[in-house]
Amino acid sequence: MMGRMKVLLASPRGFCAGVNMAIESLELALEAFGAPLYVYHEIVHNKYVVSHFCDRGVRFVDQLDDVPEGSTLLFSAHGVSPEVRRVALQRQLHAIDATCPLVTKVHLEAIKYASQGYTVLLIGHEGHDEVIGTMGEAPEAIVLVEEADDVNSLQVADESKVAYLTQTTLSVDDANRIINQLKVRFPAIVAPPKEDICYATQNRQEAVSVLASEAQLTLVVGSQNSSNSQRLAELARQRGIEAHLIDGTDDMNPEWFAGVETVLMTAGASAPEVVVEECLDWLRDRFAAKVEVRSLREEKVSFPLPKGLRTARA
């Protein structure tokens, strides 16, 4: 055991309302329909959660051809395109939609602006499940913008009819840099009625922004393919603080903590609290770490279950 350490445990952290809803939906679907049960893409971007459900007979697929006709299929929290819904219907799949309502909001905005003749500039990361689903709503009208440097080269049909939307899990600072560039390039650009980056993403980023300077090291519990978790680690690094994104204790290296007196720990919106607790125990065992919860906001948001599952819970 080495010297005593303080761990600042950020709150809020971990599961957001959309992730809670998606995971509860999958639990209830398993109870109601049994295994095998299929999910289009990962239910949430977290290795622990996906492994937990794989062990219980859930099969995560990237192609609907891999789902036998007539099977039960869950759409993940990240949402899907209309084409995926069409194929699911064609294959007579019993589809349960666990899309986060905040993602659905972005889909509906994309449909609205496209139907009104706008070019929709979607700020997001190419290849992310959420971006693929949103762009599928109106592929002929949506242009992906990944970096502020991309803005000046954008070509649109009518510069007086441009709107922007954002992926829900972006860095607020990064998104704002792009939005500011878009407003200069397209003075008439239309913003969504309410910003698209989700409340939980913003709250977790705010906690890191406020607390990182009190620590010498930041640990973010979350998977490498989790966009919002990646942003948390980036935020700490932007403030000059070493940061590591970890799936759990197997990823933790004792050498990181040499000379470290204070560690900030947080978790992405798809990371379960049980993994956070395991990481805290690891620090307690090795460094006699004392944990201090630092709460910036209280979250009371919850989302209803998909219609097909509400009776299952009752």
C-alpha cells in the first residue's frame, strides 16, 4: 500500500435517463420474450453492459439479415434510420424501439427542416450510430460537419435556407466552435428550437470542467466507442490534466498514480455504477484512497418505456 490518496467522485456521472430506459427495455424484453433476443447495434456503447447481456442470450447484430424472420428485435438507444425500420417490417420482426427521446427529437427536427427545403448541417462524428440514423431520415438534404475547418468549404443549394443540428453526445465546446463558424459562413442559418446536446452529456462535461483542476489525474469510466465518454477525457486533457478512459480495473495501471495526491473520477452516460465502485475499491486497496463525492447538479429526468413494454412492467 502506498500513500493516502483523495478521489473526487463527480456527480452526476454514469447512466443517463436514455440509457436507463434502453437497458430496462432490454431487461423487460428478455423477461417477456426470452432468448435469443436481438438488438440492432449495441444497446449502449459500453463493453460491460454488452457482455452482461450477451451472457444472457442477447445477440447484437449490425445487419438485419442476421435476425431470423419473426424474431424480437430491439432498436438501440442511438436510433435507426427509416430504412432499418422498413427492412424490419419486411422481415416481420417484432420491433421494440428503445431510441432515446432526445435522439428522436433530432430525427424529427431533421425531417422538419428537410421537408421545408433546408439543407441540414449535422454536426457530429462520421460512422457513429446516432449520426447514421439521423442522416438516414433525409440523406439528400443532410450534410455532415465534423470540424470547424470544414465549414468554409461547405456547398449548399441555397445559403438562405440552411439549418444545423448536432449529435447529442458531442463536446459542448467543440460543437459551439463549429456553430460559431457556421453562423459566420451562413448568417441566415436556423438553429434548433432547443439545443440538441443532451442534458446528461452537458452535466458530465460541466463536472469535469469544474473539478479537473483540483486533481492531477482524471479517470473516466467508459468504453472507447462511447462518444460522450471520450469527450470527458478530452476535456480534462484540454485543461492540462492527464486523463485515461477505462472500461474497468483491468485497464488501470499503478504507474499512473506515482506522485498523484488527488484523482478525479467520473463515468460516461453509458457506464454502469457497479464498474465505478470496482474502480474505487481498486484505489482504496492500493492507495488507501478516501472518496469525496462532489455534486454539481441533481438529475431527476426519466423517460417512459417503449409502448410494447409498458404492460410488461405492470
